[in-house]
Amino acid sequence: MAGNSFGNCFKLTTFGESHGVAIGGVIDGCPAGLTLDFDAIQSELNRRKPGQSEIVTQRKEPDTVEFLSGIFDNQTTGTPIGFMIKNANQKSKDYSHIKEVYRPSHADFTYEKKYGIRDYRGGGRSSARETACRVVAGAIAKQLLKDIKINAFTSSVGDIFIDKPYQELDFSKTESNIVRCPDQASAEKMIAKIKAIRKEGDTIGGTVTCVLKNVPIGLGEPVFDKLHAELGKAMLSINAVKGFEYGSGFCGARMKGSAHNDLFNEDGTTKTNLSGGIQGGISNGMDIYFRVAFKPVATIMQKQNTINKDGKIVEMQGKGRHDPCVVPRAIPIVEAMAALVLADYYLLNKMYN
Amino acid sequence: MAGNSFGNCFKLTTFGESHGVAIGGVIDGCPAGLTLDFDAIQSELNRRKPGQSEIVTQRKEPDTVEFLSGIFDNQTTGTPIGFMIKNANQKSKDYSHIKEVYRPSHADFTYEKKYGIRDYRGGGRSSARETACRVVAGAIAKQLLKDIKINAFTSSVGDIFIDKPYQELDFSKTESNIVRCPDQASAEKMIAKIKAIRKEGDTIGGTVTCVLKNVPIGLGEPVFDKLHAELGKAMLSINAVKGFEYGSGFCGARMKGSAHNDLFNEDGTTKTNLSGGIQGGISNGMDIYFRVAFKPVATIMQKQNTINKDGKIVEMQGKGRHDPCVVPRAIPIVEAMAALVLADYYLLNKMYN
Amino acid sequence: MAGNSFGNCFKLTTFGESHGVAIGGVIDGCPAGLTLDFDAIQSELNRRKPGQSEIVTQRKEPDTVEFLSGIFDNQTTGTPIGFMIKNANQKSKDYSHIKEVYRPSHADFTYEKKYGIRDYRGGGRSSARETACRVVAGAIAKQLLKDIKINAFTSSVGDIFIDKPYQELDFSKTESNIVRCPDQASAEKMIAKIKAIRKEGDTIGGTVTCVLKNVPIGLGEPVFDKLHAELGKAMLSINAVKGFEYGSGFCGARMKGSAHNDLFNEDGTTKTNLSGGIQGGISNGMDIYFRVAFKPVATIMQKQNTINKDGKIVEMQGKGRHDPCVVPRAIPIVEAMAALVLADYYLLNKMYN
Amino acid sequence: MAGNSFGNCFKLTTFGESHGVAIGGVIDGCPAGLTLDFDAIQSELNRRKPGQSEIVTQRKEPDTVEFLSGIFDNQTTGTPIGFMIKNANQKSKDYSHIKEVYRPSHADFTYEKKYGIRDYRGGGRSSARETACRVVAGAIAKQLLKDIKINAFTSSVGDIFIDKPYQELDFSKTESNIVRCPDQASAEKMIAKIKAIRKEGDTIGGTVTCVLKNVPIGLGEPVFDKLHAELGKAMLSINAVKGFEYGSGFCGARMKGSAHNDLFNEDGTTKTNLSGGIQGGISNGMDIYFRVAFKPVATIMQKQNTINKDGKIVEMQGKGRHDPCVVPRAIPIVEAMAALVLADYYLLNKMYN
């Protein structure tokens, strides 16, 4: 009810504020007998970690996950997996300047109005630091789903878009550059763009595309819990996301039925895939692909006017160490959320078969 | 779990197939003491009803809702509100031609693979007829939320877009034309477009924009159940929807932070509203607005090749009475789902205050 | 949230008041491909039906269930099963005398205080008539669980107890007498007792014992959703129930561990079964058995003082047609709830295996 | 789904094994702005703690709770409260003798069969150590509910029962003796009984009675989530519980309606309270009282035959440090679970008012 859990069968509950003692979570419903690859989990966290490259925030946080339960002899036992990540490098004093101030386009104002109290340090619960917990759970979900391949990548930064369909991209190149764009030429332009933006003390938005391969036929529950509806919710729950589309998406809304319909091959695959691998809310075995829009980070290193608790206009300037563009670090988060959705529906589907 | 319920506090469960005995639903959690305006409920159903104009399907279905429980002396009693709409005018023989055939870009193939059995008549459970039940529940939710104004309208059909911001539109005009576009000049072009498309035996996609006014500050539950995440799921659960964006949406992904930030006025309102009325997943009191993409209807009146259950290619042609464009009839559905989301969060918010 | 649903995987939602248009429900999550035996469903309803014998209420209600969805060619389709039972024989005027009056030990007072409004006709939503919907869903659950045998029976009426362990009873005799007690000698005494009580214008309590055979090992979810915890909730949710115990129950609280422990045989079965077939909240393959206490019906045919809405003392006397003892008609309800619990855990268990 | 969460509005999720790194939990839905009394929380934990007296297990565990999130300046912030209790004093080698052995009337056999793997150290997840997390959450719930008084006490040990109605007891005396029985004469007999049992190397069962005072009218949700149904589930989810009854309970099943009905006073209170403060599943403002049966602890210090994984009979003798009777330490657990149920319904009730 209070919104800190995701999933029904493979359920993640997270807790923790940016500058509290620790963030962490509980995974309830992970099947027993899964031998965990802990390096793979930490490796996903490292993809999300601050300070990993010159185009992301320069905060240094080790982000080491400690597992507290649910694992015995490296195997899951079917009992809840508790874990935490200590908050090692909080510079809380960086935030004393916002104690009384509502930063524009942040959650300061709404948290204060909703709860009457807020942990203002680093955004508290509204900080994207919470997503590290999603990455831990998503990494375990990926191991559960082993044959399903989940590939997210940066598809645009500002006005720089990859100008190729995803089928022409080599996903093994995604990690070969710091912006996580598998098209090297686009990647270079994106990196240059982000550096220029940072120099201006500004930030920039972008989009992430994600492709899910080898998803079995039959995942998804009509009518309200359609597979793409849950994927959409999952993505929209990530900080800074403003939009979600799958398959033909918003372009599909401009098309005619005769052009949009995916005709079948004899084996049940389709000649085209404008459906995006989902029909009637249920996976059809084709690639699932979707696109997620991220707004520019609200904290900029330029002066802005804003208001304080007393409704007075005050001038503020971003301090601390922030990302000029969230997209490179969002890649593992998008993948993690996709993995959580798939793991949930994968288990659910076993129930009815 | 099996996906036929929506909401937690104001919870709708629906049942029914397009050509079964009836469709219907149960609303659990509607507060007691609400005096219902039954005409207003039926009036919402009429907005969704087939046969209402020359640009929608010419099926005739009375779509009269019968309430079975939860209401006494015209007031809600706090107990579940059961209701049904009898399926009066099914022409099931219209569908005998698809008994063995999977229609392209429909849910025939995926339902068959998932369940091993399907009610092929009129799409069965996958038919958009199910949304009539959402409209009933949404109409009650609207009455619960009385001060909140929910205005959806057709913002594009194919390549024809309203070229004005929503603030310049007069929503009282939405119902003045059959395409439900409050901009009369655009409406005329859209209607002409749909008629031309129908003449071709084809279909066309479009978008719906929805504006929520007077939403109280504080609705929405971080971190997974952000208000826009649930709105997104609600919209993506509607048949034929391919995308959702709110506030700046996909355009926001091309912007800089310095341009995107919504600066505050002294009273806590903001000078701009690229946030779309939601910050950190919580409503901030400004207008909430979002856009939903609908693909073109998959059933076209042209010949198409497809496959049958045995994997043989067969030629088929759409029969029955179908919409050339779903958008005009989708307006009340979008509004209904928005009302369900708001009613749910509205009740939830009372719990913690 | 509002309490009208039961189960997660095999989920029943009910609606309806005693004297409204209809009562009914929606079963969501019944697997596809189950061929239904409709006679068996109606037969369960007939076991619960008023007027079936001289020791139950003489109201005449046909209680015929109509299915509205989710079934095609007599098979479940995996979509929600909607159903209703019309309220054919309401004598609402029988209840006009309680419009302003709170009957002792009924729910009149609490419903009025909680909701501010109540449908006073026949107890409205608080009437045990609602349990007919549970019986419908339970009958389907029984068909899903086919190898599991669910046997409830009357184990006491007032001070008359069966003085044998359940292992010595022949459950095929349960339906051979109108009190549903498989021990014929006890049955006769119970029937005589109920008749005598009715003659006094009074009512009497009793207990139901239920034995579940062939339950597979492994059903139940620690730690909060232990199998017996959910069984207990299910039983306590039935009207008039005051207690639940399983296995050794309250007697176990007087025993020593050395006497209470169930020692193993080599095949994993146990020599004794004080555990009641459940250990650590999980079924162990032995018989599950439990006992449910029902209080005497609150409506008696004697004069009683009570209060009206204005807090004035008024004299009232039960009217209408009521049961002198609920236990005979409660047997199919106890079985139905047990079936719902088992169906839910049965499906859940498939998910993790 | 997997059973490690309790509650909807005030929701507790727990994790952790007896001999893992830590046990802990997440409370989601605690309202913001509650100033916490941390001493009171620790004090509840101390009531449950091993080693607190000569009649409980002599294990020494500090059971110090560490809060990880959701609290700022000693106030709840409305975000999830994560906490953990480190497992300081595990003697895991004490359990190596049961690695291959299924202890009688424990959960060893069922966990192994359900999950295919188990953490055998100290019972792993099936250990009652998990209940420490419930006590933490319950202590916070108590602070939320401040006017409601929750009083549990030992009402029997073996055949020694308090022979007075609860109304004659002085609950301020409950903590004055180590068995937590407010009747001093009975307490002395109970303590002597437990000491004698321990000397035999045996264990003994008992009952806990709990009285809830000042519960507001209107808590509870018909029809499935009746207040007593949820209380019953809560109690039955506690380790070793075999039965639950409220109000007249099993005795009520022997009574006549004319004797059982609670007649009203003019102010809406009742002259008697056989209903146990709940009518139609909803609190009526009178005392709620219920009784919980605990079986004798399964681990005894006598030789018993059992089987190992290979189905061979082996002799075993309890080792480690165990309770001769769980009831004294169960008092705070029963109170905690009652507090969790009440907090959940208390918040829920605010939603609909």
C-alpha cells in the first residue's frame, strides 16, 4: 500500500534513505535451490555506482552489498533474502543548505506536504540511491531467468539519437564505452555532448531502449496486469522517467492498420514486430522492446531562484556531486526492473501450467 | 494475481467475455454514504457505446448497467457494488470464421498458447468490450472525487494533431463533435480522415491527452507506486495502447535541466509545469496531464494472409462491425482509468493523514 | 482491503446482500482447461440451502447459480468466472420491524456505526446468505483439487459430542442424516436436541470437525501464511464462528512434549498425528484435521429487550424463518472454505516447484 | 505470496534465520510524525529475550535492535522503517547433530520436502527467533495506537489454570512474576510446574489470554477480513500455536442463544460480552478478549527415536538451550501480533471515514 514493494511472486521491498545508516531490501519469493553468482550481482551494482567514469557524478560510494539471510551454502533456501548496502560516504553537510529550501523539480516540496517531515539529506528517500537495491534484486532475478537476455542501452542523449534499428546493434559493445551506447559513432557524440553540458553547469535528458530476448510465450496477465502495463509501471517508477513506449509506441499512433499488423509466419513467429513481442498483454515469443524517457537531472550547477519553507524567494546553486545525465547509470536500473517484472510473471505462469 | 483487479483501496474486479452471458464487475472499497447519480453513470457508458456516431462501429449494444448490490436508497453502503451489463446483441456467427484462425496483431495466438483454450467469439476476454466495466466503475469514482476534474480528449488521429497547448483548449467543447476533439478545426480534419480510412477498409491510430485538475497535493506513494507509474499502468492496460508520457514526456528527454526545471512561485505553485503536476511520484497541486498512444485497430476490412491452428497460411478478411479508429470511444475509458487511479490514491492518502 | 476477497492465486470476491437483487462472485485464477461438473456445484449449494430439512430454517430459496463468464464448452478458460444467485424469495417486510432496532448479538449496531448506513433487510451484507457464494467457489476448488478429500461433519450440538476419534467414523454416512453427523447414534440425539430447542423458541451452538485427506506434502507458506493460520482465518470468517483449533488444539496446551511429539516411521509418516498434518506451517502428508466452534444463532423466537437507534429500550421478538442451529448447514461452508485455502496453496506451490 | 509479510496498511515484512548474519524486517506504512520511544521498543524485546529468567532457555542473546531507515530526528518519516537484530551468540555447532536428522514435531521434514534445502542451524527460518522482529514492529504499532491497551498474560500452564474471569485480574501485576501470570497464587504453581517439567527433561504447553481495551468502534472488514479472523490468523502464525478462540469461544458452542445474546444498555454498551467485543467482524467498543493455545516445545532433553534423511531410524537427544514452556516468552509476541492487527485496521478505518 505505502508503495515500497514491487512484484507479487518475486517480491522486492526496499528501505533506506540516501544519507541514513543503510539502504537495503528483502526479496520474498525467490525459489529455493538457485546457486548465486555473487560477483555477477556486485558487477551489476558497479555499473550503477557513482564515480565510475568522467561523465557521471564523482561521489565515491563502494556500494558493497551484504546479504543477511535466505542463502545457505551459496544457494537460495526459499526464505526471504535480506540485504543491505551501508551508506559509507555521505557528505550530509553538503545538504544543510537545502534544509529549509525546496529545490525546483525535486521532491522536496511534495514530500514535505505529504508527510509533514522529510529527511532532506541528499533527497532522503526520494534519492535515486534507492535504485541500488533494485539492481541487487534485479541481478538475482536475471540469474533466475537465465535464458532470457535483457539488453538495455542508451539510445539518445539530448538530440543525439542512434539512427539504426536495434536489430543492427551489437549489444556486446554496450559496455565498451562510458555512455553505454552500442553504436560507437553515436556514443562518441553523446559523450562529447555530456561533457559540454557539464561544463555549462547544466544537465541533459536522454532515452534508454531495452530489448528482451528469449522471453517464453505466455507471460502476462490480462486484463489489468498486461505484461507491457507492468513493464511500463516498472520503468515509470524509476526516478526521472517521463515516458514509456513499447513496440511501435507513439509512432504506431500515426500508422494505418494495414501497415501496422504483424503478419504471421507458419511457425507462429511474425514477419514484422510492431507489436513489440506482446499481444493482448501476453508475450508472443518475439523480441520485446521498449523505450524509456529520462528528463534532465534537476540539480544544476547554475544559480536558480526558488522558495524556502516560509514561501520566500531565495537564490540557490546546486552543490554536491551530481550527474550531468542520468542515462548511463540508468542502464542497469532499467535492466533490473525488467528482470523483476519478468521474474514475477515467469513464476506466476508456472502456477497456471 | 490473475490480473482482473485494479486498485487496492477502491478496487475494481471485472469479468466477462464479449459474447458470453454478461460482462460485469465488483467495486470493493467505495466509501459508504455516497449518493449515486445513475444517469451520470449511464451517460459515461453511452460515450463508450458502439453505434453512437458514423465514425465508430455500427454494432448496436444497449450497454445498460444493472446494479446488483452495495446500494440502498440510492446510496452506497460500504459493501461491494456488484454490477453487470448483459450481452444483448452478440452476433456470434460473425466469428465462426476465426475459430481456427489467428488474426494478425490480435490476442488469438497468445491466449491460445497461454491457456490452451479460448473463447474465440468476438475476441472473448481480450475484447475491448471489457472496458465498459471500467467505465461504470470510473463513473462512480468520478462522483467520489467530485472536485477533481478529469478531461480527456482526442489530441491526434494519424498525422493530424491539435497544434495548441492544452491550456488554450475549451474542454466544454470536447463532446460537441463526434471525434471528441475540443479544437473544432482539428476535429473536422480528424473526422474526414477517419471516414477516408474507413472507406479504404483500413484503420488508423491516434493519441488521447488527459488533464486532471484540482488534484490535491500529496497523492502518490513513493517509490514503486508513484502516481504517474500507476497512471501509466492504468493507461497501458487499455486495449491497443502502445505508449504513455506525462508532463514533458519524451520531449523532456531532449531538454536541458536549466530549461526543464519548474521554478516556484511564492505560493508553492510553479511558473512552468514540465513536471506534469507530479514530483517524486507525488502530486504537487498543479495540473496533471499525460498522453496515451493508441495503435490502429487490428481488424481491417482488407484481405490479409494469416495462419490457422495447424500452422497453415490462410487468407482472411475482417468481418463484423469494427471501429476504424478507437480513439473517440477511448476517451471515456481513459477518463475512467484516471478516475480509478485517483480514487485509489485519494482513499489511501486519507489513511496516513 | 475492504475485505470481500479471499485468496491470492485462486481468489474469490463476493458481493450481495440478503435482500438485494442478487448475491454473486468472481473467481479469479482458476486454471484453464478444467471441465466443470455443474451438477456437483449445484449439489453443494443444495446442502447449504434453506428449507432442506425439518431442523433448519423453513425459508424457500431455490439458490440456483448462474454462471456469467469464464467458461466455454463447459471448460474453464483461465479468465474470471463470474456468477450470481438471484434473491428469489426475500420477504423484506419481515424485517421492517428491525429498521430502527439493533438486534442483540447481531451486526446491526456495528454496521450502523462503521458505515453510517445499513441495508437492514435480512441482515444485508452481514447475513450468512453471502456464504452461498463461497459454496459455489469451493465446489469449483474441490474439482480442481480432485484427489484431495475434504470431509466436514457435525461433531457436537450443545453438550452432545461424538465420543469417538474421527478415524473411527465412516464419512460416507455424513449425508445419511439431516444433522450431518456420521455417527448415527449421536446424530439422533443431536436432532432431538435441535427439535427441542426450536420448540423453546431458542437456538443452540455446536462444532464442526473437518478432515482433509491426501493433501500433498509442502503446502503452506511460513512464516505468516502458515497453512493452519490461513485455514483458521478462513473458518473464523464464517458467520457465528468463535473458535478454531487443529491437531491437538487446546488439549495440546495441557500436554507434555514427550507425549505430544509425533515420532516418525521410516517412510516419513508419523506414528501419531497430534501435529494435525501440519508442521512449521507446512503440510506433512498426514491427515489435516481441525475443529470449528459455532455460537448459537442470535435470532431467537423469545421476547428480548434491546435498543433502537435513539438509544431507547424496546422489546422485540424474532420474526422470519431462522435456523435453531447453524451447524447442519455450515458443513458445506466449512468444506468450501477449506477447499478455497487448499486451492490457493496448491497453485502457489506450483510456482516454486 | 511467499508468506513473509503481515498486514496491508501497516505492513511488516521479516527476514532472517536463527543462525544467519541477522534477522530483521521492514515496516511499510507507519504514518509520518510519530515520535518513537526507543526504550519502550527495546523493553518489549527484553520481555521476549532468552535468558531472562530461570524458567526460560539460558541462551544469551542481547537482541539489540538497530534501525536503518525511516526515522529522522526520532520521528517516523512515512518511509519504510528497516531494522535488524544481529545474531550474536549462535552456537551453530550445537546443531551439527541434526544436519541429517528430522526432529520429531519440528519443521525439519516439511522444510526439506518443500524447499529441497534447509538451513538446519537452530531451525533456520522456522525458529521462533523470527518473532523478535514481530516484537519490534508490534512495539511501534503500540505507540501508534497509544490509547488502546493490549494486555496478554499466561492463563494456563499444563493443567494449572487461573480460576477467575479476566475482569478480576490486575494486569499491572503481569510483569511481577517470571511466568507473566497476574494472579500470584496461580503464578507460583505454574512456576513450580515448569521447574519440575524441566527437571524431567520434558516440556509443557499452556495458554495465553489477551485483552484489548479501548478499541474504537468500527474496526474490522466484513466479510472475509473480519477483525477476529485476522486476529486468529495472526495468533496461529506464531510458532507452536494450535488454537484460537475469542469471546465465548468453544464454550459458546455449548450454549443456547437466550443465554449467549449480549443485551444492550441504552448507551450501546452491552450487559454481557460473550461476543468478545466483536459483532459481524467489527469491533463494538467492548473489551476484545481471546485465548491462544500453545503446544509443548518439541525439543525435549530425553532420548527419542527419529529418522534421518535416508529414512533410517536413529536415536537423538535434544541439545542446546531450550525453553521448557514457551508461554512466558510468548506474552510479548501475542501482544505484538495483536498490535499489528489493530494498527492495520486502525489505518484502514481512517480511509473510509
